[in-house]
Amino acid sequence: MLIILTAVFWYALLPLIGIFASRHNWHTFRERFAHLCRKPQLNYTLLRQNINGEYHLIGNFESVTGDNTLWIKNDELTAPVSLKNAQTYMMPLTEKKRGTNAGEKIYVDANDFDTNASSLRRLSWNKISALTAGAKVFIGGVLKMVNGQQTFVSSKKHPLLLIFYECSERTLSAGVIRAGRYQTEYWNAITPYSVIGGIFSLIWVAQLFFARPAYRSIVLSAIVAIFGPLFPLLPPGLIFTIFYRQLWWRACLYRVFRDIALLTLRYSEVDEAKDGAAAYGCRVYDGSMAGDSKSAGVKIPRLIPADKPEKNEQWYIAGIMRDGAAVESANQFIPYGLLPGNPKVISRIYNRKAVFLEISAWLVLAAGIALNVFFAELIIYFIH
């Protein structure tokens, strides 16, 4: 029992705490990004007004000076960005893009949810200078007068956010929602320390009984338990782990769909989403099921890749409402496209599906580990 409790504490309980902590951190990141997307986009006129506040800016990486200042340039202006305490990320490339020929552009879009897509990669400021000049970057945060010049700066309350990317601006929000989470949640910031702690704890238990021949089975069990993190990768439990990965990925996918549906609701509730006098909203879509506009013959993107609406639902369209029709906003980050149902309803449906699949995935994984433990105990019994 001591060995089981020790292994469960170090190899399961502590990493589980890390999972919830990492989810909270990524949730905070996605909320911060969505908040900054709703802020005014910095242009030359706003820059010359010298008004402090939160803005976002799309531009290209130009250079990094010795005082850790990043310079971003677009068609209208060149803006300095202080990298001190800034949160800097690199958007991952999809497998589709990795496999293309050099120079061939295939962008991440709302319908591209690669099963092998990695998470956003955190960058340190000293690695930014190694980036190719002209790389596209999103910047969001507080603009403040520093040394007589309007500069993006970071504070504890308002951290500066920088995201380097290669996708189109229209699909950046969906890409961040997809990539703004851990690919393998078990291996998080706490896991390396918990594994090391588990190894030393089980070695200590083994040496307590090593000199007592009558407790040889306990020593063998402790030695076997040291390799507990490898149990999911060993047969016959490996079959359960493969099934677990499929269930976990589907749960992750439904969480992405849920967040996209909630994103449209968030824009519907704020004034920043207004485009002129028109407000953002969602309504029932009366066009064709294929997503083609009857009037203009224009292909309308699907914010959530679905072939048909959810049960008892019908297609909805999200966008700026003008003359009773939903149109694309001038703000590139405001989502526009089709949803397989009322976003309030389908967000709850996707959340229930994600929770069910996640619980099922963990139960399947636990069953596979239990099976491997059973076989390990049988081996120890016969050896003893």
C-alpha cells in the first residue's frame, strides 16, 4: 500500500495539479489575446495623438536594438516595443505546411485542426533577434510615452503580448485558440520534478526493506514502480494508451470548438466589435447548407468545421449586421462565418462532449496502467 500511495502521489496527483495549472495559464493567455484583439488597432493618427492606453498592432519584425527594444514596421508607421517582461510566442506551423515545397504558402485556417499540431512556443528576447527580418508579428498591450517616444510596454497588470505567425490575419484568432493549449498535458512544468521525486522516494522505500529477505517482494515492487511513468507505453496496456490518445484529442477538439463559439458571443456583448454604426451579432443563416451566399455567390467560411448542424439546430452566421445581413468586419480579428447552431447552445454541447470524452480517456488510461501493474505483480509473484 505504501508503494501504491507513493507512486500515485508523485506520478499522478502532482502532474494532475500541473495539468490544471497549465490549463489556467493557457486560458488566461487566450483571454488576454481576445481582449487585446478588441482594442483599437494602432495607426499613425492614434500614434501622433500621444494618448496612453491599450492597443494592438500588426506589423513586420524589423530589428532589435541593444536596449531590448523591438522595432515593428507596417505601411503606416514604425513602433518601438520594450521586450522587458513581455510575453513572446511563436505560432506553430501545421503538418500540412511542413510538408509543402519551399515557397508554397498554406496558412492555418479555421478548418485546419491538425492532430499533430504543437502548442505555441514561448520565445526569450535573445532569440527574437535571430528571426528573419520581415516576420509577421501581432502586438497587444499598453502604449506609453517613454523617453519622448510612444512605446509598447509591459506591466504586471497589463502584460505585453507578442505573437509571431505566418497565417493570415483573418485566421489568426482561430489559430491561437487551437494552438493556445498544451499538446501533452501530462508533461507540464511540474511533471519533471514529480517524476524525480517519485524515483528517489521509491528508491528510499526499496532500501528500507532491502536487507530483509522476508520483504523481497516489497523491494521488487518498489523497483518496478520506479518505472511507473513508462507503464502506459508498455504492452499490453499500450493498446489502452492509443485509445486514450484518440479520446483525448477528440476532447481537445471539442474544447477548441467551444472556445470559438464562445468567442462570437464575447464579441456580441462588447462595443469594441462595432464597425461604424453596425454591431456584431449572430443570426440564423438562410443561405445554402454548403455555405454559399445566394445573392453574391461568395464562399462563406465555416468558423467550426462541421458538415451539418448539431442536433435540433440550424446554421447560424456571425458577423457585422448591416441591413439585416451579416457581413465581414474591417477589423481582421472579428470572426465572420458559419456556425453549426446557436453559439449559446452549441458551446454547451461541445463542453459536455469534451468533459465526457476527457473522463472516458482518463478511465481508459487508468485501465491500461492497472493491467500492466497486474502483469508486473504476477511476474514479481512468480519470481518471489
